[in-house]
Amino acid sequence: MRIGLAQTRFPQSSSNGVEIVKDMIKKAQLHECDMICFPESIIPGMRGVGFEVEEYDHKVVKAALEEVCDFAKQSTMAVILPMEWKDELGYHLVAFVINKNGEVLDYQIKNQIDPTEDDFGFVPGDRRHLFEINNVKFGIVICHEGWRYPETVRWAAVRGASIVFHPQVTINVDNPEFYDNAMICRSMENNIYFASVNYALENQESTSALISPTGERLIEGRKNNEELLVYDIDPDQATRLLAKRFKPELLKDSF
């Protein structure tokens, strides 16, 4: 399966986010990608990271989702679309999975909220999802989850995921080596592909990357460079050897 990781510029609004998404889908289509993944909260933009972001308007983001779904159908492209979203549980950071027919399969809510995001009223989710496109199973972990909660990646790997996508926002951090090495750990802990997707940012210390099931950095974005990273993953290479040997029953009395 050919995947595209869209290291985009930061959106100025929800409508600008839609434009960015559609432009990158066009590029992915030229590269004959099967699926494309965007950074965290591409619509309307990620709050609390130094950029002005418009107030949440459900009608606006719902219309944006519908527009991207229509464009995915026109382009026959599966899309992982991270957004803000309100449902019956509250106000979330999510990632929608849209198939090549423009249908929403479901969405993954960010279940582990970064402490710095508490002030915005985000509500964590209470469930995880396994998705499937073109007979390839995958999971999604959103930013903080993938960095600090490796259990979220393991959850998908033990259930058959060959790859876990990681929409994120990382700008100027004091220890970029942690973020770069955490990607490798999430891969090698489970023997799966790990695809981390960041924005193109000034003072960017960690970029988008795809890590192989053996920990090799297969592709990597350039700092502060808007680009589409394209790679043909081979699900058979994701043996999930270590994930399959995990014994969750030993943890039942630990939490």
C-alpha cells in the first residue's frame, strides 16, 4: 500500500485547512497514493502551540468534513483527517478515517490529553479503534498518546495493525532526540510501521517520518518544509512478533 504523509503548513482557518488538505490530496493522487495522513487538528488548527486559531463552530467543521469526503471520493483517495469535533461526549481532538468512496469509517478520539491542553476543555475519548483500508489494518494515536503512552500503539499492534499513524504537532522542544527516538521505539516494540506526521514549522526540531518494523527511518521530512512523503509499505514486513508475544493478563492486577 502506498501511503502519503502530508507535512503541511499550519492552517490560518478551517477553510484554509480544507484548501491545504485538498492540495495535498491532489499531490498524493499524482503519486498514486492509496491513503494520506495529515497532522493533528489540520481543521481548524491546533490550539496552544503559538498560533491564532478561530473559535470552534460545529457547522463550519462539519461542512469542512463533508467537503473533504466529497474530494476524497473524487480522488479515490483514503484520508486520515485530524480535526476538532464535538459529539455527545464533549469537545475532542479526533482523527476521521475516510475511505476512497468518501465514506467516514469512524474516528479515533485522542484518549490521552496533554496537560497543557486541559485549559481548552478537550474531553478524552474512552475507546480505541482498529481501521482497515485495502486489506491493511491500522491504528491511530494522536500526538501526546504516541509520545508518552506506548500502550496506545501496542493496543493496535496486538489486534493486527501493520502500521500506526501518529498525527502530531511538535515545534521547538529542548530534547528533540526524545521525539525522534520515541518513533523508533513505538515501531520496534511492536515490529510494525510507525508513521508520524508533523506540520512544517519554524524552529521545528522533529519532523514527519516513517519508521520500519525493524526501526529503520525509511523517509523523513525536512525542517520547515512543506512536502508530501510517499512510501510503499509492505504489510508482510510488519511481523508484529513482539506485539504477539505480549501477555496482557499479567497486568490485570497492576492498574
